[in-house]
Amino acid sequence: MKVFSNTAISLDGRINTREGRFHFFGTPRDHARMSRLRAEADAVLVGGATFRNWPHPSLPDAVDRKLLRGRPWNVVVTRTLDVPLTPDFLGEAAIRPLFLTRAASLPKDFPAEAEGWSGEGAHLPVGWMLEQLARRGVERLLVEAGGDLLFQFLAADALDEMHVTLCPLVAGGRAPSLADGAGFDFADLRRLRLLGAEQEGDELFLRYAAIGKGGNR
Ligand SMILES: NC(=O)c1ccc[n+]([C@@H]2O[C@H](COP(=O)([O-])OP(=O)(O)OC[C@H]3O[C@@H](n4cnc5c(N)ncnc54)[C@H](OP(=O)(O)O)[C@@H]3O)[C@@H](O)[C@H]2O)c1
């Protein structure tokens, strides 16, 4: 399975402001690129916090929908399953919602497709998430999660590519970043290779391949 992420960050690496409400950092050009990446994916995955901020379908814009290979899965990863279940998400015929959660959080009458992790610990392992998607035929996964889940994908060496839009903004403060979690020590820093960089207006569109561990080389 090819796994790629897409994130719009401020110059200081933040993905939102300290207020935490839903904001889009990028311009319409960034939005158009996001739309094309969504059109290339069989599944778009977010974490519970990102979904609570935007509990709506993740679909390409109408102009790109013809590129879809089928109805994309919209995957929400959540320990608590304390997420809004909006009619426009559950009832959108163009997507297939899927919730990945702990077995203990999953009620029998949950109104959407869901898988419960019954192993030890509260964290669903990234490998288990990918298994659930591979079983459903997913070959191209777009991760649109925040820094909590993105860190876990990086730590599991489960990301092939990262698309990062560097936006001409500074957020500061206690705001989530591209990768949060426990953080890496120097020897474990995840290293990436720049595959492409394009400037449009004041934004830089960067595409990286993840190549594993290692500080300065
Ligand atoms: N600028 C951008 O491109 C961009 C992209 C995405 C998000 N954002 C913003 O980033 C912020 C959210 O950041 P975040 O890092 O908190 O979001 P996140 O990684 O998308 O979501 C974190 C949540 O995901 C669930 N989760 C994480 N790891 C899990 C695991 N191993 N097993 C089960 N559940 C797990 C938990 O949900 P529960 O709490 O439900 O249990 C956790 O609270 C929001 O403000 C959002 O708008 C910005």
C-alpha cells in the first residue's frame, strides 16, 4: 500500500492556531492540490481531533471526481469514539465511512462500518490500521491527520511520501504541529528526501520521500 500525507503548515511548523478551531492555512491553489491528492486515494484517514473540527466528507472537488477509482473510504481513527456523527458524513453516497477504534469503545448499534482493536493498550497500532484498510482493497492511502497521528505513522515508518505546503504564516503559541507525539531523539530523527518543490505566489509546495532514521549524514 502506498501511504502519503498532505499538510499545510505555517513557517513555524504549526498546523493550526492556539484557538484550535477549524481553519484552512492554504490558499485556493493549495486546496486544488489537496483535491487532486484526494482523487488519487482509495482512502483518506484522519484522527479524532481533526474529525471533530471538520466532521464532513473528505472528497475531491467536483472537477477531480472523475479521477477517483471508486468510492473512497473516509477513515476516522479514534480511541474514544467521541466524535460527531453528522448526517452529511454518514449519508454521503460518494464515500464509505469507516471508524477504527478500541473494541471497548464500540457499541453494538454503532450506525456506521467500524473495526474495534481488542489488543493491549489504548493506542491502535498503525500496522493494525493498515491491515484493516488492506483487507478492504485500499492501495493508496492519504493521511490528512494532525501531528498526533502523523507522528505515529512516521514512528512506524509507515509513510512513503509527505506533501507539505509551506504557508507564509506564523502561528506561535501552543498549537499542534506537523508531528507531535513523544518526539524522536537525534539518532531516531526521521529523514526525508526532497522529491519536488514548487513555488506559487507566497506558498511552497514540497514533496518528500520518507527514507528512515538518521540525523546528520
Ligand atoms: N493544516 C493542516 O493541513 C491540518 C491537517 C490536519 C489537521 N489539522 C488540525 O490539527 C489539529 C488536530 O491535531 P491532532 O494532532 O490533535 O489531530 P489528529 O492526529 O488528527 O487526531 C488526534 C486524535 O486521533 C485519535 N488517535 C490518535 N492516535 C490514535 C491511536 N493510535 N489509536 C486510536 N486513536 C488515535 C485520538 O482521537 P480521540 O480523541 O477521538 O480518541 C486523538 O485524540 C486540528 O486543529 C486540525 O484542524 C490541520
